[in-house]
Amino acid sequence: MIISSQKKFKELLRALKERNIFIIGCGKCATKLHVGGEPEVLEMRKKLTKAGKNIVGWMVMSSACNISSWDDVLAKNPEIGKSEALLVMSCGGGVSLISSLSERQVYPALDTESLGGVRLEDTMKELCGMCGECTVWEFGGICPVSQCPKGLLNGPCGGAMEGKCEVDERTCAWDEIYERQKKLGKLEYLGIVQEPKNHSKKKRRQAV
Amino acid sequence: MSFESKLNKGKFVVTAEISPPKGTDTGDLLKDASMIKDFADAINVTDNQRAIMRMSPVAACSILESKGFETIMHLTCRDRNRLALQSELLGAYALGIKNILVMSGDHPVKGDHEGAKPVYDMDSVQLLGMVQKLNSGFDFSGNRLDGSTDFCAGAVTNIELNEIALMKLEKKISQGVRFIQTQAVFDIEKFSVFLDKIKDTGISKSWIIAGIIPLKSEKSALFLNKNIAGIKVPENIIDRMKNARDPEMKGMEIAAGLIKELHGMCGGVHIMPIGNHEKTKNILEMAGII
């Protein structure tokens, strides 16, 4: 699940220069997180209309990051042809894909934050740091790359106070890693001197 | 005699912490250093401490070394990737800096450049391992160096260690640490417990340098407890500060008392004043160290 949140409306309006707008929502993560599903698209339409924009049409794609034919999208949504810009309420993946397929001015309505999940109704952020060399079993299934703000691999820094991370109110990821490994009987993993990550595995514009 | 030789010979060392200037004026840096010239075995120079931007510790250490001071250069993992850390270390060594103190570094959101990219390409354990490589004549990637380093590398620790913090300290020690400087000590009993805990890690007690922060007021004690991780000023000390007619003098007495007790327990003390080193000499005299 890609975790994203809605941009502030004022901020969005500042960027959105065009008047005739088509809105695209996403049926996957953005719907589940209530930031880019049908109710949010309709709410956005209302707010933009009130702000003087002309909403020529809207749709919610089943998945904004998985589009087999843009021609089909256009055929089913001819209003797109009347728009000057698309406002996409999905994660950055969907926004980029739609930008390249539509060859139109595309604006993101959301800010993409992390790779996470939803447990019952709890949104869990930053579950994976997408480092390209997963060894999460060595940390009890808790990713230190994303859960520790410093991405420390060999244990906690000295900054936590009474179990709280120095960065904000979250609990220290390393306390959780320790507790999990203790429960699993795998504390020996925490004695391993971990090498730094190989960031060449994350180089940009990597071919699929 | 160098700081490292003194440590190895079992002299009770005194180190003192100075922050580089926020700007290019080194006047206060040199003034502060001159106040501890006669008795400090080495001067710790901080690296953008608390994520507040200041002059580079390489530059500040180099200036102090050129005036005859021996320095311990702090090096955090926050601001530099592995290339920058290594080139900084080679530069520092070429400029005469022999001692370094390695730490993760406070997160940028704690400081005055909140939006800065937190680097943390390496952590303190990995950085210590890399220093060992440079000392053996190779860079991190295994390329041979034209002239190696011979750093005396140290690590930091809090006094109160839970299991996972102790495991990390053990890893640091496994990476060639030659001394350890602790967060400020206010409770000798707790310091004893700490020494007991690290007994089996293979590090000698004479390599442990205990941190000392002379309190200035009750307020300063409360500030430390609230804002600085790893420091716990106990109630009885807060009360003594509160009831003191001259709180600054009381803070000096307390610091001197702690130093007296620490003498013989560990390898030395590290003075981290609130402000400058104006009173450091007095405190050490009161403790009977100098």
C-alpha cells in the first residue's frame, strides 16, 4: 500500500493555473486511505467549482498505476479532450504514468509519503524503506531503514528519551526490533555487525 | 605525551569540550581554549552539535592544533556520505588531527536547518570500521591509500544502557575503539552499574572517560533532564541547586565532588560546560586533580 495524503487545497489551487480540469481518482490505495476515491473526487469537484474552476469531467480508475490502454480511457471519457489539465488523486506512480500516457499537463492532488499498509483500520506508514536488498528478518520484520529516522542498522542512537524517538512522538524502532527478536528467540541476529547499504541498488532510472 | 599515550599509561586524563564558532570569528574559540591550556589533555571539538550549523570541526581542530592544542575531532554520520567522511578524515589526519570521536549525530529536525537531508549513509559502528580500514592503509572500497591514517578513535555512550544499547556499544568496541566518552554523569552509583555492565566487553576501565556538566542553576538541571537524552540529574542534586545561596558555586562543588569520586574508577573526565570554560580550572582544583 502506497501511503499518501491530500495536499492543502490552497497549495493545490496555487499550482493549478488552468480553468478546465478533469479529475482522476484511484481505486486502490488512495481509495482505501480515503484520499483519492470517489467521495474525495466528488468533494474535490465541489471545492474546485466553488473556487471558479470548470470541472469538465471525472473518473475513478481501477488503478492509476496500472493502465493497459490510454485510448480506452479516452474513449470512455471523451471529456478529457476538453480539459486543459488533469488533476490526479493517486500516488506519484499513478501521476507519473498518467503524465507520460496523456501527454497533458498533469497535477498531483496528493503527496506520496511512504510504502506502508493498513491493519484493520490503522494506517501503518513507512513499513519498507525500498532499499533494494531486503534483510528484514534480521530485524524481526521491522524495517530499520524506514522505521528509524536515521536508518541505523546496528542498533539505536543515544537520542531516545524514555523509549520515544528524538525526532517525534514515535517509539524507538530499535526497542521494538529488540522486543520482537526476543519474542522470536532470534536475538543473535542483533549481534551481527551490519555493513552499510549498497545504494547503487537504488540508482535512478533503473531499467525494469 | 599524546592523549592516547596518557590513556594507555593510565594517567587520569582531562578532556574539555568546545564548539566551533557560528561564523568565521575564531576569537572566542581560542579564548576558551586558552582557559584550559595548562591542564586539558585534549580538546573535544563538536561537529554541528545538536544539528546546529557551525564551522567545520576539521577547520576548528586544525586552528587549535596549530596553536599547540591536541584535539579530539567529533565526526557525526548525519551530514556526510561515505566519500565525504573518508575525505574529511584524510584531510584531518594530514592537518595533524590524531583523535576522533564518532557518533550518529542528532537528527536535523532537532537543529536550525530542519529541512536538511539527513544523510546517515553509515552509522557509528560502520564508521568506526571504516576508520580501521583507513588506519590499515585502505579505503572503504579496498583501494590502497597513498599514506594511511593512524587515528585513535573513540565512541560515545549513555550511562544507562538497556540490552539493545549495550549490544550496540559492544559492536562499537569490536570496531577498534580506543576510548569511550560518556554522557554526563550525576550519579556515581549508576556509573558503577554501567562499569559493571561493560566489564565483559573487553574494554578497559581506563579507556572510559566520564562526562561532567557543571550545573549553573536549578533551571539548567531541569533543562538537561527535559531536553538532553541520556542525562538524568537526580532529585537530591536538583534540591541542592534549588536551596543553594550561590547556585553556580554549588554546581561547581557538585561537579568537583563527582570528579573526586570518579578518580580511580575510570580513565578520566570530560568537561562539558554550559557556556565557556571560565570555571573549569577552579572545578578541577576543587576536585584535587590539578
